[in-house]
Amino acid sequence: MPTYEYKNIETGEIYEIKQSMRDAPLTVHPDTGAAIKRVLSRPGIAFKGSGFYANDSRSKSGDKSGSGSSGE
């Protein structure tokens, strides 16, 4: 189950609440009843290094794009 961040509208306190992706965003804190809203945060994954892009996996030799000399 994913974890979402919610912010208390009055105090600015941040909460992490686990809920299903199918559930509607909460408007009140389940324990305290305080007014909250969902905030966006960075994803927990970052792609670093080589091998993540199409041009990283292509070999430099044997390029068959036709941009070199054609031997005509």
C-alpha cells in the first residue's frame, strides 16, 4: 500500500498516511480529526548512471543508420 504525505492546514505539520491508490484523498486526519490536504512529493526512485536511456545501450561500432560512407 502506498504512503502519501498530508499537511495539516492549520499547523503545517506533515503526516505520512498509508492508503490504497483507489481511495479518495483524505480531508481530515483519521485520528485527530484535523483538516488536512494531500501534498505532492518527489518519487522515491532516481535513475542514475548509464544504461537507462536508449542511446546508452546502442553500440558505437556497427552503426547501420546509413550516415557513413556507402561505398558506391
